[in-house]
Amino acid sequence: MQGILKRSGKFITEVVVLVVFFLLVQYLITAGLLNQYFQINLTSLCINVILAVSLNLINGFTGQLSLGHAGFMAVGAYASVIMTQMFNMPFIAGLLGACAAAGLAGFIIGVPTLRLKGDYLAIATLAFGEIIRVVLQNIDYVGGPAGILGISKLTTWAWLLGSVVLTIVVIQNLVNSSYGRAIISVREDEIAAELMGIDTTKYKVIAFVIGALFAGLAGALYAHYFYIIKPETFNFLKSFDILVMVVLGGLGSTTGAIIAAAFVTVLTAALQSFPAIRMILYALILIIVMIYRPQGLMGNKELSLKTLGKIRGGNNGSSANK
Amino acid sequence: MLEFMQQLVNGLSLGAIYALIALGYTMVYGIIMLINFAHGDIMMVGAYVGFFSITVLGSNVVVAMLFAMIACAVLGVVIEKVAYKPLRNSTRIAALITAIGMSLLLEYLTIFLLTPQQRVFPRDVFPMHNYHLGGLVLSNKDIFVILSAIVLMIILQFIIRRTKTGKAMRAVSLDQEAAVLMGVNVDKTISITFAIGSALAAAAGVMIGIYYGTINPLMGIIPGLKAFVAAVLGGIGIIPGAMVGGFVMGILETMVSGYGNSMYRDAVAFGVLILILLIKPTGLFGKNTGEKV
Amino acid sequence: MRARKKVSILVLMLFMVSIVAGCGGGTDQKAAGDTIKVGINVELSGGTASYGTNARDGAILAIEQINAKGGVLGKKIEAKQKDCKSVADEAMNVSAALAGEGIVAQIGPLTSGDVAGSTPVMMDNKIPLIAPAATASNVTVDDKTKKTRDYIFRVCFIDPFQGTLMAQFAGKDLQVKTAAIYKDTSSDYAKGLAEYFKKTFEANGGTIVAEEGFVKDDRDFKATLTKIRGKNPEFIYVPGYYQEVAPLIKQARELGITAPIGGGDGWDSPDMVKVGGPEALNNTFFTNHYSSQDKDPKVVEFVKAYKEKYNKEPDAFAALGYDSVQLLAQAIKDAGAADPVKVKDALANIKDFQGITGKMSIDAQHNPVKAGVIIEFKDGAQVMKTRIEP
């Protein structure tokens, strides 16, 4: 009984913290205290977090190297824009449509390619990402290489924070469920998992589809903030950007992905005046992290209050839960 | 019929270049099971070395190619020692990610040091001469490219089949641990493999510079990708496969542009890749070896 | 654990948000001080880096020359250049950063897509943007409302202009009845040109016998050219950029295609002759704002100065970048103050501004009304064939 009360108390606490946080930033925005530059970067930060966390599910937790994540972002972006701009549907419909379309794309691409192993899978996903881009470039209905211009600015702080929280909650819950354990077992030793009777393909596809779905969500949010989308935006370099975040944060740590996404967003902004160095730096980060600290920043650990508590001298009461 | 023959000629010279690059991919994969993403960019470095050799040192085509091949052989060995060797016992994902990082590093370092602008190969270094065979146009460049590629491939086959080094390379790619037990110096063998593969890519790079006239820091990406597809098509790890795969890709691409829709030319390469991976991942010449526990 | 994790993740986000705030652009300052700040927001990395770099080089040269003569309104121009990475969202980000640094106007980006990314920020902050080379018509005019965007201007042609021009030239001057189009399908500029060429050519009674495409970075065109050769067109229209067009023309001639070939201002670069070779380029034509071989003293001066500073020859992007700055300087002078809104008004009223890319007046759609020239390559030299006044 006491346990349940404690847990619901904690749940209420976190909801309250969330709401307060939301209102705080919302106030700052409405009062014009946060300048435009800050708002743009905050939006980029949220979108990057969603992208990194969703890719981490595929690359980190399931251990399948997917190099075409930008392709799913593109599918979501275009789907949502078609719905809101050409069919005048409300934003929520666009977002749901984006998720559905991206998830479907994830399924269509995932089922055939996830039978492949390691390197082959990576190349196949890279190829699919490029195919999506080339196909979009040749469809005149969505503007071809020029893309779609003049997208209404429907993404707000509320949608952004809501989407970020949703992404984290869903993926964390998935990882901590029996599905999650199956997924992690695929990463650890696929042959052993199969011997234990786990349908590895099924779980790989599940992870892939969910990852793709959230990438689509990120794409839709992106499109409705940045006014224009074109196929070139979602090329391999974009997939690579997301990969850097996931690798830096630690393949298999959601917190790591979040921290790294923030770090990369800030770094990008700081290096606006030094273009060539930025790419060299990212490449070096990738190489150095892989050689000297392949577990990235967080390994596969998550940040928990207990750790914070230890740092602060243990004045945060601990309970039986980990 | 004439048009078909012309397209065939077009395809053969394109294919020869793909074959040279594909060989590097396949050799490296055969020996350490790594897709060297940076291979296309090594080709680009070779092109640049050749370019500077011609414009700054005033050398002729053959000397420039030799220079490029030596420079890239060294580069390949260095990259292997610095970036891939430490990861020999890591997961495949780690090695792949490092290779991607290396590829981007080469590209953006070149941009940083040499600007993103394209460089033009001086036209008089290889004066053009067209041979007309009853309506068919064959330039001396076509002949040079196809012949050089064939010569290099023959040399490669000789090395693999008739020398001790080649034997060592075959041994290591079959079973690394057994090779060690038999006294093969695995490190040296791997280095030599990288050196040869990179040298071939460098030759391809110089040829591209001569044949198409311009080079730029990002020129390695698309040909690299297509050559990789060629290697997979032939059976990755199998050297004759890479040669055949290269020519097939060149001819296929040419035929699609010539008879189909040119706007989807690049998509064809990706499509072929997906098809092979789904239908016969081991490629045309590959054998099916299941993964053992 | 799940609960703890979520709260801690939120704490983390708060932490991140404050970092972003800390690194956020400086305080909003208006253009105070003794310099006039001009933002240069161009593609310095990514797919279109070579275009952006050249435009930036041209712009910087102009700024240096202006400053050497004492600046504008007694103040020196301070250039603030940033890289928009060939992506529209970064263009928006950079514009916001520049706006926060108190710029009077922004030069760039280059591609129509990236200009679109900047547009909302420029309009919100009421700061004018001059696009050196963005050619899509909807850059300065909103497609849906048909209204001109107040703060967006350009110094280059719009797509309809060049395509139509070449079609008329081909039909009337060269008197060809059939044409093939071989365009860069990865570029909205080229697609736009091709679209208008086709419209005009067909409207004047011509027939398009083939329509093919290549993409950026392609270097091998023989297969498709062989196919086009089989259709025997009297004229081939190749809208695109010189990096691809030069080897394309060379290969076309190698295959025995002798028909005249035409294109747009994307052809303008010394690399055309270097790569294609003088013989191959004979009997080719392109529409342009000006000719780098023009004997006009202003152009000669520019080419000389550019070569001295950068040790390379300027291409069309460099010239347009240069003119963008010069146009801005003129507008600031006309406005009498380095105030963005006043400068915007001055820009809208520019008449007969003599740039190196031609004499231009800004029209109601914020596009320059200027003469177009048709240039023919003769033995490796650019020769002006005709000038078409607006």
C-alpha cells in the first residue's frame, strides 16, 4: 500500500515538474524575453532529441546500424505538409499522418532489410535513405528539387515539449518491457536469442518501425517550423548528424542521446562562423569515440536521481526501486 | 545496333573505373570483414595527388599515376594502422562507424585545405584522339582506361595467385587464426592488402581526372558507392567478382540511361544493391556460408 | 526507476535549455557604433558550398573596395559572415543570429530554398535581404497571395526570363524547329529554366524531341547523349551549372553531335573552356547578365581585382555577390541612414544602378529589370551575340 502511494506521489511530482517547466518557458516566449535566435535553437534542440532518441532505439538498443534515418524524417515531413497545406487538415492530423506514414515506411523497408546482418543492413538502409531522397526529387507534386515553400508555422513550444516527452516515455517504456528485453537480447547475441526462441526479425522490425515513427514526428515538427522542406535537406549528411549524436551519447543510453543531442545542437550554433571545422570535428569525434571510448558518454547507463543524489551527498531519499 | 554498340563502349570504360575501385573494397572486406567507407575518398586523394603531380611537377600521365598510387598506398596503410587496427576485436558496428568518420574526415580536410572548388586537369596532358569505326566513336581515352584497368587486374591476379604475399592474403581471408598459427604475419598482410587496394583506387582516381576533366573533394562519394555495389554484386571478398561486377555495373548504368529514364540513373545503383541483398547477398560468385556460433 | 528517470531527464533538459540560452546570440543591439554591419549568410559547407564561397568572395571584395574609399556615409562596412550549411533551417538560424547582432541587411543565401528559410526571420525583424543568385519566382513573390515580399530583393534574373530568352533565340535567330532538353534535375534553377524554354519553344511552333536529366556531380553523360543523338535534334538546351555542363558538351562533341547547344547563366565560368576545350564549345550559346570578357572598364577592373586578391578567376556567383554589396551600398546612400527599414525603401526604388552584371532597376516584384545578353563561345572566348533590352 505504502509502495503504491509512494509511486503515485512520485508520478504526480514529475507531472507537476513537467507542467511548471513548460509554463516557465512558455511565459518567457510569450513575454518576448527569449529572442528569436534562442527559440530557433530550442526548436532544433527538441527535434534533435527526438531524432537521437529514436535512432538510439534502433542503433543502440537493438544493435542494428541504420544509416537512413533522415529518410523517415523526410517521409514524415512531406506527409504532414501534404495534409496540412494541400488538404487543410489540422496540425494534429498532420502529426499523426506523419507518424503513420513514417512508421509504414519503416515497416516496408524494415521487413526485407532486417533479415540482413551488420554491414549489409547498414548499406541497405543507406541506400533506402538515398532512394527516398531521389524519388522525392522527381515527384513534381511535392515540388521536386525545389520542395515545398511557405509552410505555416504550426509548431509551438507546447507541441515540441509534448513530443519530446512522449518520445522519451514511449521508448523508455518499450525498453523496460519484455519487448525491450527481447530487443536488447538481439543486440547482445542474435544467435543465442534465436536459440532461446525469440523471433529476432519480429523484434527488429518493431524497434525499426517505432524508431521510424518518431523520426517522422520530428520531420513534421521540423517542416512546420522552418517554413520550407526539400529533398536535399534529408540527405545522408543529416543521417550522419543524428548518428554522431547517438554515438557520442552512448549506444544504448537514452539519457546519453539527449545530452549528446543538446551538445551537438549547441556546438553547431557555436561553429556557425567556422564551417569547415565543424565537419572535421564531427568526423574526429566519431573516430575518437569509437576507438577510445566506444560506449560514448553514458555507455548504456541512464541518469537517475540516485546518481545525482550521490553527487549531492545523498540527501535524496532512496527507495527500493532502482 | 550502332547505338547499342556505342552504349556498350560507353559502359565498358565506365565499368573499368568501377572495377578498379571495387577491387579495393572487396580485398579489404575479404581480409578484415570491413566495408571501408573511406575507400571512395582514397580514390579522390589519388586524383588530387595526380593533379598536383601534373600541374606542379609537370609530370606526364604515367608518372602522375605512379605517384598517386604510391601516395595512396601509404595513406591506406596509415589509415588502417590508426583507425581500423585498434578496432579489430570490436563490434562490426564500431568499425563501420569509424570508417564513416574516416571518409568524412578525408572529404572535409580536403575541402578545408584545398577549397571546395573543382580543379581542372590540363587538357593537353592527354591529347584526345577519336577513332571512328564505322559510326562508332572510340577515343584514345576509352582505350587507355580499359587497357590500364585490365593490365592492373592481371598484375593483381598474378600477385594473388603466384606470390607468397598473395598466398598469405588468401590465407588470412579464409581463416585469420589458422593463418597466425601457420606463421603468417597477419598485420603485415593486412597492411599490404590495404596498400594494394588503395593504389588501385588511386589509379582509378587519376583516370577519372583525365577522362572527365575535373576533380573535386566530394567526387569519391557516388563512384565509391557504385563501386561498392559492384563488389557486392560480384560477391564481396571475391576478386574476380569485383572485376566482373564493376563492368556489369558500368554497362547496366549506361543501358538504363540510354534506353530507360536517365533521371533515375543513381537510383538504379541503389536498386540493384537492394535486389542483390534480398535475393543473393553473397553475390554472383559467392558461396553461402552460414554464421557459426 | 522509470519515474526517477523522467524527472532526472527533465532536470537535464532544463540544464540543456540554460546552456543554449547561455550560448544564444548576443543581446539585441541595434546598429549603433561606427560601423555598418552587413550580414553574409551563405552556403560555405554542404552541397552548394562552391557557389556560396564564390559569392562570399565577391561580396568581401566589394566591401573591401568600398571601405578603402571611405565606406558608406562615412562609416566602414563590417562584414559578418556565417555558414548556413546549404540547409534552410540553418539559414533561418543564421539570420536570427545576424539579426541579433544588429545588421542593416543580409546578403545571401544563394539557393532559392535557403533564401526561403531566411525569409520569415527577415520579415519579422524588418531587415532587407538581397539574394545574389536565387532565381525561383516565388522567392520575392508569395505564390498564394501574389504579394511581393517587402524585405526580399534579388540582383539576378528569374527563371522564366532566361528560359524564354533562349527559346526565342533558338526559334527566331537560329531558326531551329526541333530541340532536346537535357537538364539538371537536382536543381530547381535548371528545372525552372527548362520549363519556360519548353513553353516558349512549343508556343512558337517548335517540337521538343527528347527530355533527359542528369544530377549534380554527374560526370558521365555519354549514354544519354547517345540516346539524344539518335533523335537528331537541331538544338539542345542544357540548363545547369558549369561543373556538369562542361564535360557534357565535351562528350557531346566527341560523340559527333554538332548541333548548337544552349544554356543559362550557370554556365558562366572560366572552367567551361578549360574543361570543354575551345573546339567543343564552338556553336554554344548561353544567356547571362554580362560577360566576364566584357571590355567594359568596370568589368575589367573587377576581374583584375578579384584575380589579384584570390588568385583565381571570378564566376557568375562571384560577380553577383559583388553586385549585391554594391547595390546595398547605393541603397544605404540613397536612404541617408543605415536603418534597415529606410534601406528597404531605398532598395525598392533603385533605378538605373550600374552594376558589373548590368544596369538594373528594381521592379515592383523586387526583381532587377536588366538587359540580358546571349553569349556565344568562339574559339574559347566569350563573344556577345546579342543584347536583349528589357
